Amino acid sequence: MTPGHGSTVDGVLRRSARRTPARVAVEYGDRSWTYGELDEAVSRAASVLLDQGLAPGDRVGAYGHNSDAYLIGFLACARAGLVHVPVNHHLTGDDLAYIVGQSGSSLVLTDPALAGRLPGTVRTVPLRDAAGSLLALQATAPAHDGPEPRTDHLVQLLYTSGTTALPKGAMMTHRALVHEYLSAITALDLGAGDRPVHALPLYHSAQMHVFLLPYLAVGATNIIVDAPDGDLLLDLIEADRVDSVFAPPTVWIGLSHRPDFATRRLDGLRKAYYGASIMPVPVLERLRERLPELALYNCFGQSEIGPLATVLAPEEHKGRMDSCGRTVLFVDARVVDEDGKDVPDGTPGEIVYRSPQLCEGYWDKPEETAAAFRDGWFHSGDLAVRDAHGYFTIVDRVKDVINSGGVLVASRQVEDALYTHDAVAEVAVIGLPDERWIEAVTAVVVPRGEVTEDELVAHAREKLARFKAPKRVVFVDELPRNASGKILKRELRDRFGRNA
């Protein structure tokens, strides 16, 4: 494999810049960049980074909020042959120090307001000044003209969400991500005429690699905003500036519950993408009832595969609203038992993958890598069912399945039943230690209005076998989530397990 053929992450931008240099590529706040301007800024930023004494293969942390500067920093690392390490900007203390230290990041790109949280021994380069203007990465440095990285070189360490254990850095190559971009473009019908908004954190693989980079590849105009604020998203849709939105279920749940969701002019929204965690079927039904022409796409995967693995397309939702769809272009998947043997269609098992999109393993974690990559397949940790037509339905995380009295209960099925009650805003179902049941099915509920434990248990029993209904309901003000919207069930088990 020889360098210079352009199948690199930064090559995605370079090709679009040569094809449509004058088209607007990115808007952020009052700034906009044409494709030609963005490509030039990335080359200058690559020179700035290499002037810091960095060498190809060095790791560079990125600890900042959404901005055009954040995007430029990532692409500059790619162009300079550096390994970008996106860090959740909510992390502090030991959690932050762990990722910076474990990755071996020798420099961190950061927003000034966040720099003080970093360990004092870490070198930093500001992404922008205190007023939000571009700073170091917009320096008037000469454009980088060094050798192009090889496609099999690492370009990013994508740290897993850490919902069940310490985060692990999935080692992504240029080749893996470029394959994933093509999978996203084809499966999600991304086109140059779309008007997408990018509201989830750019350190999260879904927003960056399923949407922003693939949209740059096809030449669309991209709006980057700070956060998925409901008022802002609806304003952008009403103003016809946006017709494509990706958001996790927690955001769609919030939008669908807004009093003005029924009255705002939202017919300009053509594509709604959801993913990062399981979408409750009742919420999907609410969205389709309000916007019957809206094209809904379910995106499923995980960091280790870039992260897109399967998609449920709009025309595929009827009759299978709980499915995550079929595999995308460059992904092969099976459902297997504990011995790695295929299970019959309709039988739950672990979903395993083989794909050029897959990471090369976990950074400096050989034992975890060996455990996840066995017999040529990546073991996902997700419990799934495949049907005869190739559609997958995620039943649960393997570690979240509840053993109640010796019978396995999928938490998602219980959650979907509870979501049909009008007083349930959000719910997470977990298993807690129990002398009689081994694990007692427990529903942690964020209520909307007045409701009692007995009412919710009775409601669940109307829809489920009695052994699947919650033995206990706990009411909370909010559920713990990571920034991608995934509920941290590990935290709930730790919190309520002590009182069980």
C-alpha cells in the first residue's frame, strides 16, 4: 500500500475543495468557510501543530466544545499524520487525566475556559481565544506540504463510552474511517443538497464520523452549533436553514414533549436520524403521527466500528419499528452463542462483526483486544436477534440482561411497555440483587405528572408476562447519561444496589 492515493480522512476534504472550492462548507456562529478556505486553514493548522515539535504518530488530545476550530483541529491532525484523541468536555479530575495519560497525548488542543481542568504537566494549544475567535490554528503559517499519511496509519483513538468499564481507546485508521464514511453516505442517503445541523458533541464519533465528515465528502453546507438546544433546532428548521437533524433519543423525546412541537412549522424537516441509544417505540410513533412525511433513519453501531454498523431506512420502519435495520455497505454481521456458533434466526445471541471499518484493537490494552477480537470477528457485547430477511433487533447489552428467578429478561422490552404510560417521561430498567429473584426487575422512572409505583407495575403487567414486570419502581429527577445520550445503567446499579 503506497501513500499518495488520497484515501485518508483529510483527503475527503481535499477532494471536495478541488471539486467545489467556492461552495460554503461550514457555518459556525457568524463565521463561514468555503471548501477552499477550509482546506487551506487545515493545511496551515497542520503546520502549526508540527511546529510544536510533534512527529507523525504522536497523540494530540482535543478537549473543547463544538466549533469550526474543533473540526479544523481534527482535520489538521489527520493531514499532519498525528493521532487525534477526542475527549469528552464534561470530564474532569481523574476521568480526564486517565484518557490524556492512557493515550499518551503529548499536547492537548483546548478551549481556554477548559484548559485549567487539565493536568498541569500537559502542554496545551488554544483552539480559540476567550471571545470565541479562532486563534492558534488560524495562524498565518505556511501550508503543510509534507508527506501524506498512509491509509493504514492511525488517525484517531476513539474512547468507548465507559458505560460498563473504564473507557478503551479504539485505534482507528484512515482506511477504517474512509470506509465508514462511504457506508454512511450510501445507507443514510446523504447528498450535497441536504442542509444538516451538527448539534451533538463533535468529540462523539456519531456526529463527527456518521454525519459531519461524510457530509463534507459529498459537498453539503454544514451548520455546527454548540449543543442540541430545542429552541435553536426548531428555529433553524422553521427558518428553512436546516432540513436534516441527527439526535439521540433523549433529544427527540424532549422535542416531542414540548408544548410547541404540535404548533411550530416543521414541514421543512425532511430527514430525522436517531441513534446512540435505543429509541422507545412510542416516541417513534409520536414523531410519525406529527410529521407523517418525515424520513426516519435508525443508526446503530459502536465506536469500534467507526461507529455505523446497521441502518433502518425510512421505508423499512413499517412493521419493524424496534429494529436497528440491516448492515451497511462495508459491514458483515452474525449472531452467535457463547461458543461463537451461529444461532438460528429469531434466537437471541451476541452480534459480532467483520469489516474494514473496524478498529485495530484497543490502545495499550492487549488483553481487552484479544477478548474482543476472536476467531476473526469483533464481539460487540450487544444481545441481538436477526430475522430471515437480515434485519437485526437489539435486545439489550449482554451485561444489562436481567436474570430474574433464573429467567432472562431484556430490559428494553420492559422499558417499551412503561413508555406507553402517559406519566413516564423517561425510564431505565435494571436488575438489582435480590435474595429470592437473584435479580429483581427494577424500573428507574423520570415521571411526568402524578403517578404511583403500583400504577406503573399494574400497567406493565397488562402488557408483559408477570415475571417481566418490575418488582420495584424508583422515581428520580433525571437519569445519568454520557454526552452521547446513553443511559449509564452501571451508575444506577451502583446507586440503588446499595439500598436493595
